[in-house]
Amino acid sequence: MLQYKLIEIFTSEEARWQGRALADAVVQYIQSFKAGARCLVTRGVAGCYENGEIATGRIEILSYNMPVRITIIAPAAEVERLLPGIEKMVTDGIVAVHDLVAVAHKTRSSIFPRHIRVRDVMTFPPKKVSTATPLDEVVRLLLSSVFTGVPVVDEAMRPVGVISQGDLIYKAGMPMRLGLLAVASNGTLTAVLAALAGKKAEEAMTRPAICIGEDDLAVEAVERMLEKQVKRLPVVDAAGRLVGMLSRIDIFRTIMKEAPDWKSFQRQRIEVDNLRLVSDIMRRDTLTARPETSVEEVIQMIDANDIQRVAVVDGDGRFLGLIFDRDLLIAFSPAHYEGIWNYFVSKIPFTERGRKYREFRDLLRARTAAEVMQTDMVTIGETATLDEAIRLMTERGFKRLPVLDAQGRFRGMISRDSLLRTGFDKGEKLSSPQPG
């Protein structure tokens, strides 16, 4: 048997708390606690009050101020936290508390509230460019931002396309991703921007723009992201004008705010069904290197597999650190920087590159993964819940996290994409984690 308490509030339609209907305020208050409580609001058909007023639903008598009953059922241990706020809010009514023995408490996990609208979570005001904006200005905008894509609008502010990092690389000829360009030397950055200055946004954008309405449900926006395989959506008003942007990080911030603490629920002996863990979604095919692996071999892994990071593990598979592609650039002295840069971002096949940049090949072979890896990495356990992973990645701004088992062995990686796909899967069967 589970020890619960029943809180009852007997009030009326006219009761208010800070300008809102008391019932609405109490429901939001209970929801914000994430305390494993359920709340029910019922409206009576007739009643009377201490001051002599009578409320009735009879047609021949004018009815007003109907009675309202708010019922809250919560684990006994949580009621002490809830009661002080409730007592303060109820300025007109009666609050009662009863002991309650519950036979069972079961619930299904849901990663995202279904009632939230796009306008409630979108980023406003949105960054944007016009069809005539030179691409060097687009790159400057993206380098100064946390996002890697921007909507393109026409003269009426209607989105007509989107320019992403991939568009800049594959359509406009930008020689490397934005993260690498951000750590390039001034000479390299100037040369790249100069090469892009003669092209306009409309030449590189992906069209049409895949948009979402500001009044649409946020869960519908997520479904569209997954269906169209995009990371962000321009948000439009009823006239089709751009009013905001919705990205994965906006969705994750909302989950952080709204999602219950499922582990706390389990500690209260609440049975949580459909609770998904990091181990359900992590990629297990992630490449790894040993501490003694040469930097040249690490570059070859990154180059051949089109990835941005490699995990370093010891002989027993324990996680030691991560090597990011940008680490391979900043790890060398300024005297070697330009040569390493050219070696790393060259479009020449890897084997030919070794011949062309022979002087740097020996240098890359002499340095090891242990010398260039980052060791102060944040990780997550494979038994953590999805909302725990989302919270950690959102608070730290990470796009991916290494996953470890209880012994500290590297098990794989999780990404924002895999979190989104698995967290919003409609069916009982889990979606397959996607690359990237």
C-alpha cells in the first residue's frame, strides 16, 4: 500500500489569485512542482456560501458564481511542500487534507506536453537574410551565432528558403564547416569570405522553406522536423510572414521546464511505464582511438568517416577523452599552423595529401591522441533517462555526449537528433538512432 494524502479546496468561480481564476492558478502550481500529483477541477451545479449567497443552475433563476471543487492527490511526503503555497493562494474557500491509502500509482512517461503551441517556445525575433544578401555576410552572421542555418525572406518577409552550413559547403564551395572556420587564421578567413562575396543567398539556399505556423502545436513542429530531416523551422503568422524560429534547442529547453523528474517518481514507488533510457538511443558504432594512436591516424578517421570527433579509450575500453577536429588545428604551434590547416582541410585524397605535405606528415605521426585530446569532458551514464540527457545537453550547450557504463567504459554517443527521434516516437517500438 502507498501512503498518499487528498487535498480538497472548496471555492467558487469568482475566486482569484493574482488576477487569475483560482482553479487555473492551482493547476499550474501543482504542475510546476513535478511532485507525482494529480489534480482535478469540478464545477458544481448548485451550492451556497457562508455569506448567504446561493448559486443554482435553474433556468428561471439567474445563476452566478457557481461552486468549484479542486481535488489534489499526492504522495504523503510531497504534501508538506505543496500545502504552504495552496494555503496562501486560497483567499476565498476551504482547504481540507485527508489521509489516503493508494493500492497503486501508475503513469506513462511523456517527454513533451501536448498542449504547447509553437509561439510559446519559438525564438523571437528571428535572424534572417534576404535573397540578395551576399554569402560572406551570411557566413559572418552564422559565425557570430549559436545556430548554423538562417531563413531567407522576400520583400514581404515571407520565407522563401533556408541557408544551412551544408548549403554553404556543397552549393557555395565553402571549404570547411563553420566550427573550423571560426578558428582559422585571419588570412584564411579573409580569403574564404572574399571567395563567397560575389554570390547571393538565393544562389545557395534550399527551397522551398519548410515552415510551421505560430499557432500550430509544438509536437506537430517536431514531427515536421523529423519527417523533413531539418534542425530548425521558420515560424510564420497567418499571412505567411516570418515571426520566429523554432529549433531543437527550443524544444529541449521546453522539455527541461515542463518534464517531470521521472527518477523521483520511481523513488516514490510510482510505476512509470514507457520510460526510456540513454542506452536505448546511443550510437554504438562510434569510432575510437587508443592514447598512442598518431594524430595522422585520427585525422584519417575523421576524414574518411565525415565526423567531427573521436573518443579515446584505454585497453579496457575506459573513456579517457575526446578529440575534436578543431583540437587538431589548435594543438600545433603557430609556426606549423598554416601547413596543418592546409593538410587538414585539403580536398586532395588522404594518400595524395601525405605526399604533398610530406613535412607535416612526419609531424602528425610524431604526435599522439593522448597529447591532443580533451580530458575534462562531461559524460552521461547509459542508465540515465532521456530527460536527464536533454537537461545536461541543454544546460551545457552540447550537441553530443559520450555515454559510459557503470565501470567508466565508453559505450557510445548520443546526439540531439537521436534524442528528438526517440523521445517523440509515436509507437511502442523505438526508432533507430540516426547518424550524426
